[in-house]
Amino acid sequence: MNAKRKSSAHGKIILTGEYAVLFGKRGIAVPSKEFVTITWASDSSMPKPNVVWENADPMWRKYVERILELLDLHTGKLKGTLVVNCGIPLGKGMGSSTALVIAICRCLLGPDSAKIALSIEDQINPGHSGIDFAVIWENKPILYSQGKEPQIIDLPKDLLKNARLIDTGKPNEMTQELVTWMKTRVENPLLRVEEKRKKGAGFLPADSKGGEMHDAINIIGNCTERLLKGESLHAVIRDHHKAQAALGVVPEATQKIIADIELQGGAAKVIGAGARTGGGGMVLIIK
């Protein structure tokens, strides 16, 4: 067996921009303290890669196996043992799926594998905005705009000094599903009107069709610009959360948690795709 290779990738925290980056707005993301570590030991006697991930959900094990299958096109048939140690909450908005892609590609292909890693990300996480990949690859705070090179930015070192993360539970929907749903609603405002009527909203005037959705997208995009100008993160996060809730990606139980935090003088927001039902994933709290 050859010498082991090792690599890691941190998760991410989106401060501003969820969903809005899909519609031309800018977003800000920072790397998280949590990370995933990948260790690889090649062994030509093995018929196929052996994935070792203690207590892993079968779905996540299959996800890693799929990454390895896609890497075969660039490495030849992989034979050996890949060990996963993941400290990033899985499927809760912190970029665990993208971090796995990046960490595995770096481990098996080296530090110059960004293009290949992104091509695998495109295949395995279709419809992604690109912000997760950019911040996790750079491992630095970034200003992101879809279709443009991410810009590394300086943020106050104590910006998240009094911040913490809480787990509000696993979303019932996958990110790709939510992205497709969101694009459909923004591009087809009549669908949003119908959703409201089914919930008992009654008659909606013609000028409201789609307006709420676009207003929320604009507010989220504006939150990025406000943060860049040095406005209080506390104030920005409060408005950002309201806009995310208006988009329908903050479940009621999570909204209640955030409402309690706000009553105590804090601010909080979902830091990933959120959810329609189930938990809202990880929530960032600012005191």
C-alpha cells in the first residue's frame, strides 16, 4: 500500500445572498470553522475503492462513491481506501456536499484541481448557484456574483465574534429541489398567487402578482450592499431573515425560534437553502 494522501475543506456560512444570487444579485459568504478531512491510501490489489465513513448514512456513502466514479474519468480506475472524517453538519446548509467534492478532488488530484472539482460539482449538485463552491475552494470571505470571478474581500475580524450556530433540524427538501421550486415561482408569479389562494389568502390584486417574490429578492441583494458599506450585521441579518421568510424557505418552527431570539434583542437567519417543511438547517445567531 502506498503512502497516504490527505486533504480537507471547510464548510461555509452565507451571510447574505441566498437565492438572490440566482437572479443576478451579489452575496457574501465566509468559511466556517467546521471542516471535512479526506484520507486516501491507494492499493492496486483492491477491485474498487473502499469508503470508510464511521456511522455514515447510506445516502452520504453513495454520494462519496458517486464522486469517486466521476473522478475515474480523470484518474483512471481508482483502487484503494478513502476515509472520511466530517465535522460539518450534513445536509443543513453549511456546504457539506460541496466540501466533500472539493476535499476528495484535492486529495486525489492535488491543489490545482479546481476546474475538475467544479465540473463534478455541476454534475452532482445541478442547479447550484456557485457561491458554496467559491467560498469553500478559496477558504476566505468572498463577494460572489453569478457568472463572475468571486472576489476575496476583507471583513472585520471580529464580525462573528459574538455569533453562534444552532441546529434547527434537517430540511425535508434537497437544495436542488428548492432551487428549482424557487426559480419556477419567481419566473411564474401566477404560481405564487395560486399558492396563496390555497392557503386562504383570498383575492390578490393584479399588481401583487409576483411582487412579493421580487421584493424579497431585492431586499436580500440589498443586504449584501449594506453589509459592504459597513452597516451593522445585526440590522442586516434581521431584514435578511424577513426576506427569506417571505420567499417561503424558513419553516414555521424555525421562524418561531428566530422570533424568540429577536425578542431577546438578537438577530438570526438560516444560512443555507432553508426548507419548505421540516427543519431549517443551521441558523446563525448574532447577539
